[in-house]
Amino acid sequence: MILRDLAAVLGGVIVVFAGVSVIGTVIVPRPVRSWLTASVDWFVRQTFWGLTYLARGKRQRDAVLAAQAAAILMMQLVGWLLSFILGFALLLLPFDPRGFGHALAEAGSDMSTIGFSSPAGAASRAIAVLSAFAALGTLALQIGYLPALYGAYNRRETAVALLTARAGVPTWGPELLARTHYGLGAGSTIATLPDLYAEWERWSADVTETHTTYLPLVYFRSPRQFASWVTGLLGVLDSAALYLALCPSTAPVIPARLCLRGGFTCFTRIALAMGVDVPEEADPATGISLTYEDFLEAISRLRSVDFPLERSPEEAWPHFVGWRVNYERAAFAVAWRVSAPAAMWSGPRRRAVRPIAPLRPPDYRPDDPPRSDKHGMPGAAAGGMRGAGGHGEHDAAPGGMRGAGGHGEHDAAPGGMRGAGGHGEHDAAAGGMRGVAARDEAEALPGEPAHSAGALSGPGVAGEPGAGSSGGLGSAAPAPAEQSSTRT
């Protein structure tokens, strides 16, 4: 009898913890972590990470991970209901002489309201009523939870989709500045950046509130492969940091600074809500993982479109480090945890991968002679890919993807991008950025060290064991007289 009473006490504790988990996860408008949801999240995350190792390519891995968020939602519901069944069965045990098996069946009957088992006694009936309310309430809250989730998801992805027109897929900060300055071949549209930074400041506040309150949202992937809210925000922050570092007198200082602060807060609070140990305020002494050579690559991309630079790379580098150190560690931690696409400058991943340069679809002129490139696609020009005379997505500049444009979404900048050739969706034109835009598989080549040639590999983020991203802590930069510092 004493054991049955102790079991009932344990059952009451399980019911209370499950109820607190449901209320904290679904109702309370702030991050509430419980052992139940944390355990479910960990189990689903480990399962899907294991499944990605069975996937044969990058696209298959992305398709596998696309189901992760839905699996977390379903497993949370299953975890809550199983906890309630177990807890109420233990509560019924002192009043059921037929043992735990019968009490478990009776709890299941009561919670499902099927009624195949009828409780005997006032106490058993009271427990049965409570279990039915607990099950129905949990289901109702989970159903009502979904519209809030998908409303926040749609707001987030609308901004991410709009950003791809400016910064490419995956997003890269220097590409955002270059394409905005080139202005679709019709002149610079750099004056639109203050509005963009103000929009992403508001976006960061919305994502911070929704994704820390409804944590499964962080695992919802973008509908388009290689697009991601993580790399999108990181690209916007990098563009603001570059602009402030390179053009201090012409950059939109207030919108850019506010955007940087909002993005830093967003990454930090989401990382903390996910249980990642990141500092709430960055330490400038930690430096950044990007090397000076990476920075020079961005400068080369900007110079290819004649972006007006006020500072030399040597002068701008410590200022850029001072901005990026605020958000890099938290951004890398979130990208690692959600397995974001391996965009350039986006940190390490669990599998050694090369960073992917922004992809550019091909365009053709109507007067181009029919011809096939190595992908069997007609119209590829010798100097790059030719535009579609005003109907394509990209009007390219000299040296890159060429076009007569006017109606396309993007004009490729002069100098284009350098791809790794041959196996991806698009082969980029000569000059400019280096990346793996043209490889379908952006993983380290056989026999190649995990960190060579700018490869992104992990672990190494925010307390995770193992090696970090390529490069050191910016130690390759020329040493200026002034010391960089935290800027926001």
C-alpha cells in the first residue's frame, strides 16, 4: 500500500510537470524551458542529424532537415500525452486493485474519452475527469498554437524571400552591397539601404520575440533550398558592418547601427533560448574567425562594381572586426544548431563543407545563336552567361553575366563570381568572388583537410567540442595603430 501511495505522489509530480511544460511552451509569452520539451528537442535533433549522414547529397540533406520542425511539434505533443497517461495511471494505482496495467488502460480510456473502461469510486472518477480535461486541453492548445507559429513563419520568410533579390542565395553581405550599388544595371540604388536596414531592425525584433517564445520556429527551414533566415540576417549584418567600416561618411550610420544592434540581440537571445552558452555582450578580445584574406575577397567583389570606398582595406579591417565581433559567435552557434546552408562567412557545420557563393541563374538574349554549354543549356556566352534581353532574372555587367536587362530581377555585377566548376546548378562567370556556387556538392574533396581552402567544418561553436571555422582570429590583418573594439 505504501508503494502505491508513493507511486501516486510520483504520478502527481509527472502530471504537474507535464502541465507546466504545456502552459510554458504554448501560453506563456516568454522562453520557458522544461526538461520534457528539452528532452524531446534533443531526441529529435539527434535523430535528424543521424539521418542526414545517410543522405547522399546536399539537397537530400536539406529535404531531410525540412521535416525536423514538424517532427519536433508532433513529438512534443506525444511527449505531453504520454506523460499525462503515465502520471494519471500512477494516480489511479492506489484505487485500482487490479494493478498498474489496468490503471494504465483506464487512464488511456479516460484521456481519449473512448470510455472502454469505467472507473469505480469517487476518487477514480475525479481523476478520470481531470485526465480527460488535460488531454483535450493539450490537444486544443496545440491546434491553436499552429496558426501563431505559421503566422510568424510567413512574416519571417517574406523578408527572407525579398532579400534574395538583393543578396543572392545563399546570402552574403558583400554581395548585398555589390548588387545594390550596381542597381540592376540602371545606376546605384545604394540609397535604398537605410530603408532595408530599418526593415531588418524591425524584422529582428519580431523574430526575437516569436522564436524565443515558440522555439520550434528556429528549425523551420525556408521553402527555397540554400535560403535561410540565419544566413539572411547574417548577410544583412555583414553588409552594414562593411559599409560602416569602409564608408564612414556616406554610410547610413543610425539605421546601420540600429540594425546591427537588433541583429546581435536577435542571435544572442535565440542562442540562449536554445541552451547555447554565448555571452550577452561580446568581448572584443576574442576577435573573429574571418581572416584578412577573406576580407580582401569582399573588397575585391566591391571593387568589381566600382563601389565607392573611403578607407583602404588596412584602415577598414579593424573597424569591421569591431562590428562583427558583436554577433559572429551567436550567429555561428545558431547556424550550427539548425544546420543552416553553408553560406560564405557563416561559420562551421557538423560536416566539412565548402562555403557556397551566391547562385545566379543563367539568362540569354533573344538574338544569341542557339548553342549548348557543358550543362546542355543553350546560349552561354564566352565571357559568362548572357542576359535575356529584358526578360531574364539577371542583367549582367561586363565580365560577368551579360544582358540587355530592364525587366530582370538582378544584374550581375562586373567581375562576376568564380565558381568551382562543373557540377552545380550554375557556373559563375570569371573574376570576383570565390566559392562553390557551381558545385552541387560543396563538401570537402576526398583526401582534403577539413579546414583547407576555406572549408567550413565543425564542431567548434559556442562551447561545442572540436575544431572551429577556417582561419584564425583575424590575425592576418595588418596591425593598425588603433585597437578595434566592440561597437554596439
